[in-house]
Amino acid sequence: MTTSPVATADPTQPVAQRLAGTRVVVTGGARGIGAEIAIRLTSDCARVAVLDRLVDDGTALAARLDGCFAPADLADPASTASAVEARSLIAANRPGKIINIASMAGKSGGAGQAHYAASKAALIALTRVTALELGASCITANSLCPGHILTDMGAATRTDDDVATWSTYSPLGRLDSPRDVAGVAAFLASPDSDYLTGQAINVCGGMHMG
Ligand SMILES: NC(=O)c1ccc[n+]([C@@H]2O[C@H](COP(=O)([O-])OP(=O)(O)OC[C@H]3O[C@@H](n4cnc5c(N)ncnc54)[C@H](O)[C@@H]3O)[C@@H](O)[C@H]2O)c1
């Protein structure tokens, strides 16, 4: 999932209005972490567009946020391109921020999760390449690395014992919530992060500290 805000906010504004005038695209934003990011950035006064393949959920969330929804299969380059074509960050020649949602697994691995951990490690590397290539266009790129979050992802196989065990991995004694990730995404979307690029930021309650 990628969140692509265009930051135009005035750094002297109160935090709750810091994203006024900012346009944000939240890919995979119809539910879960993406939906929480869309809600948080809207509450910070950004205008949010949700891209997702879940048409009913995406449409309902966009209506609730007074934003817009575009159906897109992000696994299909043509579908994705047509959905984002009208707010291309580079073509708009404006500063922008790309926030990729990687995972703690991209750093620490995970038994039985070779494909997932490898894809998240690749996303962390892709984020660094993006930061190098787009820095001259005033576009930053960072990734977030959440730990375990009780969304629909993995719900079919997750047990109460898993949740109890995973919670002990954090010095804080609990799992992430989508809101934890959305708060850091809001920071990355704000002018406070203007000199941050190419980073892979852990949002995992200290489960992984590297
Ligand atoms: N839940 C966790 O524990 C956890 C931990 C670390 C990282 N992550 C990462 O966070 C991101 C979001 O995960 P989540 O837990 O919110 O999952 P989720 O399943 O609740 O939400 C994923 C969203 O992405 C959309 N989506 C998926 N594939 C799509 C496609 N091809 N085209 C359009 N939309 C598509 C879904 O429709 C859904 O709205 C993922 O990249 C996941 O790997 C999740």
C-alpha cells in the first residue's frame, strides 16, 4: 500500500490543520490500516482520495470523509495508472511525500513467511531508490514497518493464543492498532518530516529495534 500526499501546508498552523490544502491518495484505503490513515489525514484537513478494489467499502468511506473514491486493481498497472493519472505528483511539479506500508517482517523476517518478508524487504529497498531518484523533484519517500495489527489481513488464521504471544514481544505489552500507524503516517505527511527521506520507520511497539 502506498500513501502519496502532496504537502503544501503551512508549518505554523496548528497540528489539526497542518494538512489543509494537501491532497492525499491512499491506495488500499477502503479498510484496515489504509482506511485509518484516510480518516486521520482527513481529520488533519487533507483532501483524501481512496483507491481500492473494494468498491462498496471505498465508496462508503469516501462519502463519510467528503473525499473521493476511484476503483483500482493495484496489481494491474493499467488500472492503477488510469486511476492516478490526474494527480501525478511529478507532473504537478509540486513537492510531495510517498509513504509505503512495509512491515517489521521486511527487517526481521518471519518463519513461514518467505514471500511476505521478501516482498516487504523489497519495498523498503524500493522506497530508498525512490527517495534517491525523486529527491531532486522535492519528493520524499519513506516506509512504515508495522508489527502485528488485528485487521482483516490474517484474521482467518489468527488465534487468541497468537495474539497473546505476539503481545509479549512488545515492551509495551500490546499489539499495534491501525491508529498507531495512522499517527506516524500523519507525521510523515506533514511538514515536520520534510528532511526525512529513504527511511524505514518501525511502528511496532519496540518488537523490532533495528
Ligand atoms: N495487519 C498487520 O498486522 C500488518 C502488519 C504489518 C504490515 N501490514 C501491511 O499493511 C498494509 C495494509 O494491511 P491491512 O492489515 O490494513 O490489510 P487489509 O486486508 O485490512 O486491507 C488491505 C486493503 O488493501 C486493498 N487491496 C489489496 N489488494 C489490492 C489490489 N490489488 N488492488 C486494490 N486494492 C487492494 C484491500 O481491498 C483492502 O482495502 C499491507 O501492505 C500489509 O502488508 C499489515
